[in-house]
Amino acid sequence: MYSKDSSQIPDFDQVGMHRLLSVNVGLPRDVTWNRKTVRTAIWKSPVAGRQRVNKLNVVGDAQADLAGHAFLIVAN
């Protein structure tokens, strides 16, 4: 599409494209909340470089409550 010369490539803002600023991942952990132990993965941290994306998540990331997160939506 464009030559390897970076001066030929339009800026993201010029063409209205969105930029991915950060990929954040985190694993579930047990915390105490209202005197109960609950499992959560709400805390995420940014990772550097490329990250593999699977069908359900990004490598290094997981969900604590799989009832609402671990399914595939198939469009007809």
C-alpha cells in the first residue's frame, strides 16, 4: 500500500485512525472485601511489546468470574 519510506505514510490523525495506547493484563487473585474473600482480576498492568491474542483473552490475562466472560459469541 505505501512504500517503506516513512515520509509517505500518513499520520494516524490525518486519516482518522485510532491508536492502541496500551495493552493491560492481569491474573485473578483473592482479596478481602466486606469481610469476605472474593476472587477478582480487576487489577491490570501494561505490558510491553506484542502480545498473543487467543479466542478468549490476551496471554497473561484471565478473568475471575468465568460465568460472564468465558464464552464465544457467534454471529449468524
